[in-house]
Amino acid sequence: MPDDPVEDVANTIRKNDGEAVAFGGDLSKEDNAKECIELALKKFKKLDVLVNNAGVFLANAMTEDYPIEDFDETIRMNIRSAFLMTHFALPHLQKTRGNIISAGSESGMIGLAQNTAYGGTKGWIHAFTRGVAVEQGKNGVRANCVCPGPIDTAWTHKETGPMDKEMETALIQATPLARRGTTEEVANVYAFLASDEASYVTGALYVVDGGTTVAKGPVGDLVPKSLRKEPSGRLKLQHRHDGLRNKTVHRVKPTKH
């Protein structure tokens, strides 16, 4: 979105000897999605990789109480944006035999109580990406998903996102590694899939969730505290909690029947 810190991120990349150009806009709008692709082509002359990472997590509510306007916004931002960007990028990715990496989620595999809409959009992303992988193989284009679990971002903290204290606690308890993942740990998987090292990988759902999808019960409670620390990493992650900045989120208490 226009008020997301994309320019700050681009500046950080450039300061570390990388190349980057920023684009701020609602990618669920056709003109913006097309303009974003055109800007990348103008700057870099070709397109090698598309990362579909735009999305929102707006409400913590039972399905019967879930705000309709939040549902519509979630569908628009999580599904329509990925489709439009893929639609406009594919002709250029076919020329370079490039690849697409979309942001899935463990919630798209096992569902997410009190945010069924979000999990539903991620299930769509998984199916859409796999369909693109099969369809575009003849054009030399790969397509994969990275499916994070509880990552240290605005979404997984009660202070900055829609999760309440109970959901936040359960999130960590259900993780065999008993901690949130870091954004750098997720970025490492994106980097692998984007590279030629993953040249035989397409249609894959890479789960980066600390074991959440295979666990049963509060397994995180069994992990000693000394093993629960997030790795320090090497990247500057000052914007990892900015994903919901200037966005309205809701916590809706269940309706009593």
C-alpha cells in the first residue's frame, strides 16, 4: 500500500550495495499492478522473479461474527493482488524462464480458528500457485509457495495485530520449536526458491513454521527456555512489525447464544 515503508526498504538495499526501486500502490487494482511490473522492467530491463507477498490479516473473530467488510478486503488484498501480479508478470517471466514465489501459510493447510477468511485465502494461493506451476512448466516458468507459521511480525503480537493474549500464547505452545520464526529465516527460503539452486522445484509448498503443521497439543511447553531464543541473523529487520501500520484491525468477542 502507499503508506507501507517500501521506500525505506529500498534505501536499505541500496545502502548495502544492492539495486532496488520502490513502488507504492494498491496491487489489487489493475492499473497499479500493471504499473508495478512496468516500473521493474524500466529499471532492470527484464523480469526474473515475481514474489506475491502483498496481503492482510485484519480480524480475529468467529466466522458468524466476522465483519463482512474485513472479509471483502481480505479477499481483495490476498487473492486479487496475487492474481493480477501473476497475470501481468507471466509474459515477461516466460521470456527469461523465471519463477514465481507466493506467500502461502500454514493456516491455508490446517485452517485458522477465528480467522477462517485469512486461512481460506491462503488455501486459494496454494491451489492457484500449483495450477500455475503445472500450466507454465511448458514455458520454463516455475511457481512455488513459502508457507510461514508464527513469524515475528505485527500479525503475531497482541500489541500490534488482531490476535488476543489467548491466541498469542496458543500460537507458541503449538510450535515444536517453541518460538516465533524470524523474517530472515523465511527470507532464506525465498532466496533458495528464487535461485537456480531450486531449478527442479515447482508446485511446492515450502512450510516454514517451526513444526506447527505436524504437531499435536502444546508441544512447545516441552522445550527448555534456553532453546526458545530467535537467532540473531544478519539482516536489518527494523520493519518486521510494520506490516499493519496505519491499518485497522479488529478483535471481535464471540457472540453469546
